[in-house]
Amino acid sequence: MAHSGINVLFEGSNFARLMGGLWTAVWIAAISLIIGLALGTIFGLLRTLKSRIIRLILLLYLEFFRIVPTIVLLFLVYYILPRQFNVNMPATWMAVLAFSLWVAAEFSDIVRGALESVPKHQRESGLALGLDQWQLFRYVLLPQTVRLELPATINLATRVIKTTSLLMTISIMDVINVGQQIVEANNQSHPTGVFWVYGLIFILYFIVDYPLSLWAKRLTAKQHY
Amino acid sequence: MAEEILKVEHLNKFYGDWQALHDISFDLKKGEVVTLLGPSGSGKSTLIRTLNGLEDFKDGAIYFKGEKVDPSPKTWQGLRQKIGMVFQSYDLFPNLTVMDNILLAPTKVQNRPREEVKKEAMELLERVQLADQADSYPRQLSGGQKQRIAIVRALAMHPELMLFDEVTASLDPEMVRGVLNIVKELSDRDHMTMIIVTHEMNFASQIADKVLFLEDGKILEQTPGKQFFEHPQTERAKEFLSSMDF
Amino acid sequence: MSWTVIQQSLPNFVKGFQLTLWLSLIGIVGSVIVGIITSLIRYFKVPILGKILGAYVEIGRNTPLLIQLFFLYYGFPVLGIKLSAETSGIIGLIFLGGAYMAEGFTGGFNGISKSQIDAGKALGMSPWQMARYVVLPQGLTLSVPAFSANVIFLIKETSIFSVIAIPELTNTALDLIGMYYRSNEYLLVLVIAYAIILIPLIIILDWLERRVRYGSFGD
């Protein structure tokens, strides 16, 4: 009977362990977002500058992340860093690295789009006041674009959270990896536990992600009316 | 006596708690032209849209050719084939050529043979001097041209009643006359039964057999056209006419 | 970096490449069908079904494909429904992609001006005729940018099939790495393989977007 398997969730420390795994995933998503958004802001700004070389390099950077699936990014970092560059760090930090670079690429495009949508006369009146490029960006352009960028940024955050489901593939003890261990350990006693464990994780992801995407939708709707 | 096309009895309409139309009653005989006049927000557009089922109403009744309209989507869908409507924003379908815009409803909704409708469409296009634009897309036309096509599109359905909702309001001044002339001709030559919402007072005074003057969703005056423009009965109508420089 | 290693792996990669293409194609076609039906039902506010599909779109968009696959592949047999890895993959991808496509089409449908809808109604069109002649042609045109983003997204998502051992591109690379430890070579081929699929596609989709923006929809 399917319902007996539900007990597996509450046996021993199973539930706490799953929550711990979820915390690992959320924590990695949060750090990656902080680093990635900071880096992406700089890249986005650089992409509005006149230098063709910088723009080309950053465009290629963005296209690389547009083409390579995130799971492959994780493997690239996971295999290449230690073997090729002798960089040994915990898998968690490798994931943060891969995610941050990915977020930076995506966010740079959001920032660039928003900056380009600021009317030209805003820029001109800033310069007319004697602001330099950096002051113009910091005090005039950036504040105006934040509101525009917010919905897309929240959507990006929901994607990063969903993508943490891939962490198990590089052996990080995220919620799915923990779930898998619980399923395997209890396979004999609770053969139907697998349904409940993965079902719970499914719901957990929804609970974390849905409020954010609802928020983004509300903001977008507000901007249109 | 001419046949009655439309009769409206004690119509009330609400948006939430706000009453948009108050106790509207009037009738319309075959070949008659009624213009709805009044300041912005007086309910003219709401009323004309209600007559085509684009807005619902709370109580009261609408009779089309003596038959009471059961305000269900199905009924309106059928009635709209007999009631043509032209809008302020033209609303030709941008993905279709002029000809396909005209053919769409007669062939798909009324299931008439394409060749027959096409022949008729060409005649109508010639009448509005746009026969050479049959294969153009709407975006290639001026506002005035689009509006003439929109009129043709409605006429191709063989309507027994035409509704015009501020059809010249988005047009450049030099385009207005061409569109109004077509409407005028529809009345003079074809004796089309029409309800017209407009801000063009000269045009209204020439074409209206009857004027309904609305304010705040109420009919303040319901008089023959000539009388309204020469001897408006209410103070509000006098003020309105002078504010329109008439 | 060894050329011989790459050369010897190519037959495996070609098989993985074909499978990735094939699964992507089925997934995208399925997603478009599910997406159009779902968005139309929601657009015309069909009672009950509209609400159910609204919930489906939110669930599909707010859960990761990987856990959807685990649930289908490992969880469903508990209910007596045993699916092969490929079937689970395709169902999962269409479940996910249908929700994304539906959201994109809904955005397009909502972008049609209300007066266009009125014009269709005023011509006596039935809801079905409205869908066929007004909502779909204009709404689908408006949703081309979302559609092309979703196509690229879904192709990349097929890489996640590797976790349930479907031998597509990523799984092929992982298998080879597991056997021969030549991660540099295999990962390079893997990235190039995705580039071969996606770069031409991105160019075509960009062209389509531009055509739609400046073409027949100019007013």
C-alpha cells in the first residue's frame, strides 16, 4: 500500500536531514545570486560602453552560457579545475563558482537592456550637471533601472533555485541527494517510500519557488498598467 | 409606417456599484439615423456597445425587429451578423490583407461563397475608392483608408443596422471628411439604419433624424435632429452645443 | 588533449547527438501542442478546466525537471505505473515545456488589444472562430520571443535526462569520462556538440523574431 511509505519521512532524523539538504541548496543559490548579480551589474555596464573589444568579449561570454546547459557547466568546473589547474576546493564552492558566472552572464543582459531603455536626455542632463561616467551610473542610471530589472531578476532567482536540483550530480548533499540516500536506506522496510520522498521534495521546491514567481508576475503586471 | 428595427426599454447598466446607464428607452425605425451626443463620459459609447452585446446590462430589454433579445452569448453572436459595427480604432486584423479582412466574416461566419463575396467586396471597395488597395496590409494604409475599409468590412455582412462609435475621433482632420461622406452616402443612397456616436456637430446636424442627448448615463433629450440643433430644450444641451462651437 | 581520444569517441557522441535532437524535437512539438491548448482554454476561461490548467502551469514552471523526472521514473512504479527512462524523460519534458509554452502563449494572447477582440465579436464570430482567426494568429506572433527562449531552454534541459541514464549527449560524455577518465576531451566535444545544435538555431530564431517585429505586424 502506498500510504505506509509516508512514514519514512518521519522516521529518525529523516525529515530534519531533508530540510538540511534543502538549506544547502537555498544557501548555494543565495550566495551565487549575490556574487552573480554584483558581477553581472558590472558586465552589463561594460556592455553599454563604447569599446568594441570589451563588448565582443562580454557578448561571447554571454553566448557561451546561452549555449552550454547548466549541468554541463557544473561538470566543467568539477572536472577541469582540479585536474587541469590543480585547484582543489569543496564541491559546494565549485557549484557557487559555476552558478555565479552563469548568473552574471544572464544578469548582464538584463542590466544592459534596462540601461539602454533609460531615455537619452536623462544621461545628458546628468552629464550637464558635471557628473562623471561612474557618478552618472551610480546616481542616475542605476536607481532608475532597478525597478525595471526587478521582475526579471526575481525570475532569474527562481531559475537558480530550480537549478540547485542539479547539485546532486557533483555529489553535493543537497535535498535530492539526501532524499536518494533515505530512499536507498529504507528500500527494504518501506518499498513505497520513494514516492513520498520525491513527492515531498517536489512540493518543497514548489513552496520555495512559487511565492517568488508570483511576486515577479505581480510586479510585471504593475509595470504594464 | 416603416418597420421598427430596434427598441430599447428601461435599460440599466452597472460597473460594480457605479451605474453607467440609467433607464434608457428609445426606438429606431428602418432607414432612420440616430446620433448619440453628449460630453465625454456621458455613456454614449457604453450605450452603443450595449446594443451589440459588447457590454452586458442589468435590467431592461432590447428588441431587434420586434423580437426580444435574450442576452446570451449565443444570441448576440447571431445578431451581430445583422448589426454591423465600426470602431474608433478601426481594428482591421493586421495579419490579413484588406480583401481577407473583408472576406473573413462573410465566408467563415455566414458561409457565403467566396467568389460571390469577393465580387461584392470589390464593388464596395470601388465605392470607397480603395479598389487598388485590396492586396495591401492594414499597416500600409492611412487612418482614413483603414476606417473606410472597416466600414466596407461591416457592410459586406449585409447588416440591417450599422453602429458607428466615434469613427473619426482618431483621424487627422483632413481624413475626417472622406469617412463622413461615406456614412452620409449610406444614409442618403442606401437608406441604411444607423446609430452614430460622434463629436462632429456639423455632420450630426446634417444626418440625424433623431438626437439622443446623454449626460451621466441618462437621456436628457430625445428630439428630432433639426429641432435639437435649432432649439435645444435643456440648459445642458445648450451649453453642450455652444461648447462644441455650434 | 588528445585527438585520437576525441576521434574514438565520436561514434558514441553521434548517437548521443541524434538522441538529443530527437528527444528535443518530440519535447518541443509536444510542449507547443500542450501549451497552445492550455493557453486557449485559460484564455477563454473555460470553467473548472481553466483553473486546473492554471494550477498545472504554476506547478510545471515552479518545480525542477530533475525532480519531475525522479518522481515519474522512480516514484510512479509505486502506483503501478512503470515507465521506461525515455518515456519518463519525454513526459517530464512535455510537462515542463507545456507549462512554459502555455505561459508564453498566454502572454501573447493578453497582448492582443481588447478592441481587436471586440472587432471579431462585432463580426459575429463564435469563440472558436475568434480563436482561429483573431487570437491565434496575432497572439502566436506576439509570443515568438517567448517561444524561441523556450525552445532553447528545452533543448538544454534534455541534458538533465542524463541523471536517469538516457544516453543523450551529456550522458554519453559522463559515461565516457567514467570509463576512460579523459574529461578534457569529452567535455570539449560535449560543449561543441551543444554549440552545433544551438548556434544555428539561435540565429534562425533571432531572424524569426526580427521578421515578426518589423514584418507583417508593423502597425
